[in-house]
Amino acid sequence: MRKMESLAILAGGVAHDFNNLLMGVLGNADLALSVMAPGAAGRNQVEDIIVAARRAADLANQMLAYSGRGRFKVEQIDAGALVGDSAHLLKAAVSGSVVLKIEPVQGVSKVSVDIGHMRQVLLNLVTNASEAIRERSGLIRITTGERVFDQDELDRLYIPNDLQPGPMVFLEVSDTGCGIEPETLGRIFDPFYTAKFTGRGLGLSAVLGIVRGHGGGIDVRSEARRGSTFTIILPRAEEPVAGVPGISPRSADRLALVIDDDETVRDVSRAYLEQAGFTVLTAENGRRGLEVFREQAAAIDCIILDYAMPEMGGGETLVEIRKIRSDVPVILSSGYDEDEVVANMGDDAASTFIQKPYGAAALVERLRALGVESR
């Protein structure tokens, strides 16, 4: 367990740094494309750079998922409906010799999950099961339900989190494949670990991280040459809480402040904002950003604030900004996930989040959501 936690911390840190680097690649390619005429020499190559950078960002997000710090957009859904709605996608993931049976139980308690991420969990588990069966004929069964889990069962989970004995929702994927040898079982969630059937890359590792990020647990039972069963256990959803109302649009002064310790990110963000009609001030850390903000607090229309900075981080800087002016729109940016950052924003209707690497259109969209209009 300690090894897995260490790997998760490492994966999260690498993903954060990787996303910062990709900000320079994707951002500058995006800016170059915006000034190129259709059919211009080199345009296809720039578009290919953007596609490759976005794929690299997807890989970084998979590392964040493994670390349990992935970005989740949580909704309440019935587990049976989640599986049923994913049936077409899951059937496409199995080979022709494999029978996929989906047996969701309707009417169980809802779970609070990121639907896209949980579909990815199901897809990764089904793909893994199909590879375990390989060229032979076999069966994959997906079931859902709700039952009481006792402490002994929770103690056997790969990621017990803080689950307490009691009723919980489960999603189960079982197969009649080759099974997992006992000496291999403890390594199947390691990043990039490959066995005869366990998949490649971050498939099961991402499953582990996504479930960890949702506060759930995983149980794995397997017998060599007989098959495996992966059980995802999730807490039941709490009653939904009313959202925080947005702020009213303010008059567009079009003066932005970018605070980021990475020079490339500052340059790209400034270019995005200037392209959208803003005059842009920049600062290389939180302390310098506060100095600039104090000087022009009344005139600054919005702030793009990096969350992870040395000396004074984005969370601490945001607190000080709010002491000076409580209504200035702030976009916190980070290579880490949204949930971690938003948790430190508190009940702040004038703030939102954008994950690196981001493009010009995404930044303008966030500004509009805060009531800041560009030209």
C-alpha cells in the first residue's frame, strides 16, 4: 500500500509538470495556427502538433487519474443506468469470441460519480477481461447492486479509503479468462505493468486512481485458469446541495493580471488575452502579483492565477486578493485536478478553474462564465 501511495504522489507530480510544459507546446501552436491562412504552408504540421499535444495531455490526465487527483465533474446516477448506458461502448471493446452479459440491477441507491470517468473504469475492466480470455471463447459478466459490506470485507480492499461498514453500491466485472497468478496479483495496478493479460499502459492503474478519487474501493478475486472478478465499491450518494449562484457581469475594463511562476505559461496566457482584446499585466509569483494588484486593484478586470507556486501559492494569494477586492473574477489554473483546487477556493462565486494545458477558446469561455466579456 505504501508503494502504491508513493507511486501515486510521483504520478501526480509528473503530470503537473508535464501539463505545464504542454502549455507552452499547445499554446504556441494554437497561437501560430490562429494567424495562418487556410492552406498556408506548414498549417497541417501545426495542426498535427496540436493533436499530438492534446494526446500528451490525455496521458497526463491518466497519470492524474492514477494518482487519485484527476478532474471529476460529479453527478448523481443510478449504477444500473450507468452500466446500461455504456453497453454499446463496452460491447465494442470485446473480441468476437467473447460473450458480454450486462445484468444491472435497477432501483439501487444513486452514486455521486464523474460519469465519463466511471465509464472509463468499466471500459478498462472489460478490455482487461477480454484480453484475459484472449482467442478462446469465454464470458464477461457485468453486474451492479447494493448490499451491506462488513469490516472484514473492507479490510481486504486495495484502496479502503475511509469506507465504513454498511450498505454500499457495487459494480462487478467478472470473466472466465486465464486468471491471475498469486505472485502477480499484487502488481496488477502498478503503472505500465504488463503481464500476459493485464493490459498495457495505465489501464488498471487509472481504474485504481479513479476509484480512489471517488472515495471508493476495489476488491479483486482471481483463480489461475478459472477467471477473475473485479468489484468496485462506492458510497451511496448524499442529498444534492444547491449550487452557488454566479456573479453579475461587470463593465469590461479589459485589464487582466496573469500570475504564474512559469515564464512560458505567462507568455502564452498573455498572448491569448491580448488576442481577445485585453491589456495584460504579469507577475512571476504570488507576492509580486499582490504588489501589482494593490497598485491597480480598481482597474483590473480579471486575474489568471497559478495554483502551485513557490513562496506564496495560489490559494494563499487568492485569500489576500479577496482582502483587497472581494469581487474581482479569478481563474485558478493548475496542472493538478479541479477538485483539489476548488476545495481550497471555498464558497467563492467570483472564482473558477481551468486545467493546464488550455487553449485560447477555453480561457475566453471561463472568463465569460465569470461575466468578463472580451472584445
